[in-house]
Amino acid sequence: MTLITVLERRFAMKDLGKTIAKHRKDHKLKQSQLAIELEKYDIYVKPNTVSAWESGLSQPNSRQLLAILSLIHISEPTRLL
């Protein structure tokens, strides 16, 4: 993987995280509340995991992302862009 690819991926992760944070806040959810809401989808994460997603340190897997989209009422993933 080239340095440019690594940097591009890092920026994409940060953008996804910022988008998750924005929509979470729009729905007046704390990170801990989002983590609890994800349990309805049999997804068990800690609030610091949500923080890592939002800061771009990691990203949710596809199953987690689909659950997040459902919780923040995004029916089209293109709205994340």
C-alpha cells in the first residue's frame, strides 16, 4: 500500500467519523447512548469504540455501519457523503 493510499484511506475514515458524529448529535444521542442502541442489533460496543469511529482511528464494519445508518435514519448510504 502506498503512502498516498494510506493517507486517502485515513481521510475517508475521518470523513465517515465526522458524518456519524454529526448525525448522532442531530438525533441528540450521546456516544454511550448510540452504543446502547446498537445492542438492539446484537452489536455490543463500548462508547470508546464509537469515539474511535468518530475520530477516524477505526471504522465500523459493514454490519455495524448498517445498524448505525438505521439508528440515525439514513436510508441511503450516499447521504453519508
